[in-house]
Amino acid sequence: MANEVKLPRLGQGMESGTIVKWLKSEGDAVSKGEPLYELDTDKVTQEVEADSDGVLLKIVVADGEVDVGTTVGIIGAQDEDVSALADAAPSGNGDAPTAAQPPVEVADADEESDKDEPAEQEPARAETAGKIEIEAPEPVAQPRADGERVKASPLARRIARERGVDLAQIAGTGPEGRVIAEDVEQAATRPAAQAPAAAAAAEEPEVVELTSTRRTIARRLTEAWAAPVFQLTVTADATELLAVRERLVALMRQGDAKPTVSDVLTRVVASALVRHPALNAHFVDGKILRHRAANVGIAVAAPSGLVVPVIRDADSKSVQQIASGRADVVSRARDGKLQLADLEDGTFTISNLGMYGIEQFIAVLNPPQVAILAVGSIADRPAAVDGELVVRPTLTMTLTCDHRAIDGSEGAQFLQDVKAFVESPALAL
């Protein structure tokens, strides 16, 4: 019997995704667990695996933005007739609307509440309590007359609010005329394209469309800007930190990932987080959620933008285990192969720009986390030791804290311990 391939919900709060390309063609044999298509979410692009064996009989949605729960393909036995399933597929959740489920129109953009997601109701399967309903494709929304209601995806509505774009002025190009995210992005850049002739004569700037990752970065950093933050800075002697790293490299076995200074630093920071749970926390809906395990995020510059893969339970791992995990996620981040699971559940973030020669900087919070540590370069600098001027390898660390969850004294005590552990790593290891 044929199985519908539905767009999965890959993370909490996900409501839609964009199919980038199919890795299988109609008529290809498919095995359960085999990559089927590439899906771009607002966090990462990843391969979606088939959940059954058979033949890909029909690709219902070749590419573009699709709501969670929408049927995008059909897998079944060779030569099986799936025309009935294919005809019913556009319902978005596999259920055709009935007389008992009349469509409910969506409010205009200017009638929406200030909540992150508008309450859109369409013929759909009701999920369990606390989950978001899955909406179905809506009636055609080609150029709207005055007063006609706007049909748009949740992501398109969110971007429209952020950019100040009037959805009523956009003709949708999505399924059955819905306004999708790309429509809003293009509308936001249109005024520049319609500049006067005199301005057009000048050199035109390059227009770079935001990737979904870049849009997520913009949205989350805007959220971070609203938090009342403060910064604390210390300079630490890195002599022992470097020595420990060299000893770990000497103890490497064949096939081991080479430990870096960042790996040792991740381990000592994790030890400090366990001692100071106020820093190992999230601020969500006016509540502070303190976590027991130190899941340390490592900021990585990927081709699509900054991503923060997470080293889980860093407080209970050896430096070599952290090095292996870090090497894996950094490699996949740069190849665009991260999974959503790699980016979730972080409780604290380290951003290290020392490899670029940056001596000191301030990092922006990574919501809902309440603290982030910015690490500068290790370099030989003059220092006073026992009344004498000497040259020592030092590094500067700046801690950014959300004052809603952390007091100055708590941040200072945490940073004091981090400095102590950097200068004597054995205390943390």
C-alpha cells in the first residue's frame, strides 16, 4: 500500500520548510532511511530520509516552501495506482475538507495580534494540546481587491512584520497563490529597484538575498538586542592552558582528532558552568530555566552564516571527547551538512575569534541563553609577576550577561573561576 511522504516537523516551533531539491526521481527505488530530498528550514539545510521502502511513484511538490504535514511525495509498489492519493495531496495534511470543516479566512496583516504566530485556521488535523495546528493550502490569492483577506504562510507573515511590508500589496507565488517568504523578501527590495533614473545611472549595488540561516540570525540578534545586558572582562595567563594542550596532543592515538586550545577552554568553561548554574540557563517567557548539564555551543562561521553547534554534556566529557565532537560538527557545518539536532539544547555559547588575531571583542547573546563568552587571541604580552615585568602568553575573555537572569556578582564569580581554571586547568579537569 502506498505511503504519503509528508513534510516533517524537525524542531520545536517549525511550521514550514523549503524543499531545495529531490535526491531521488520518480520511478527510483527507495529504501527506508535513505536520503530523499533536501529541506531548508529557518535554522539549517538537511537531508530528509525516507520512512518506508518502495518506489518513489510521485513527487507532489518539486520545490519551494511547504507547510509541515503537507504531502510532498508518494512511495509505494512498482506500477501501483496512486492517482487518488496524488489528487488529494494538496490538502496539506492528507485529509480532504468536509462539510463539517468549512475554511476560516485569515485576518489581514493589520488585524493580526502582536504574537509571533497568527492564529490561522484551515481544514486541518487537530494536534495534541500545546502543539501548533497544521494549516492547509488556502484559496487562490492572486491580486486582491480592497478588503479581501490575505493568504500567506506563517514565515511570510513573520518576515513581513519584521520588514514592515504590507502583505496586501503582494501577489503570492506559492501553492494556489499564497504569499511565501521569497515574495516578501523580493517586495522588501522593490523600492530600490524603482529608484529615479538619475540614481539608476549610478553604479548599482549588489543585492544579496538572505538565506534562511541569515534570516534566522537577523531575527535572533534583534531579539538579543532587546535584552538588558552587561559585560565583564578578564585577562588570564595562558601558559598552563597551552602546556596542557601540548601534552594532550602528545598523547593522541592514531585516528584521534587533534585537541585545540578551544577544546580545553570548552572543558574548563563547562566545569565553571556547573559551579555557577545562574550562567547555565535560559530566559523564557519571564522565567529562568537553569540546566544541570553544560551543553556548550561553539560559534562556527559556515558558508550560509554563523551557526552554533552544541557539545552536549561538556562537563562530563574528556578534552579528547570534546575534540572529536567539535571536529565532527565543525566539518559538517562548513559542508552544510548539520542536522537540527546539532544546534538544539545549547545552554551557553563560546565565541572565539582569536584565530583571526582579534585581541578582545563583545559577543551578542544567543537567546534564550543568558550568557556568552567572547575569547580573544593568545599572544605574548608584558605582565607583572612578583613585582617584575615579564612576557607571558595571555588571552582576554569578555562575558556578556542578560541582567534579567544574572546579577553582576554572579557573572564576576563565574568569570573569576574561568580565569582560575585557564591558569590552572588541572583544577577543572
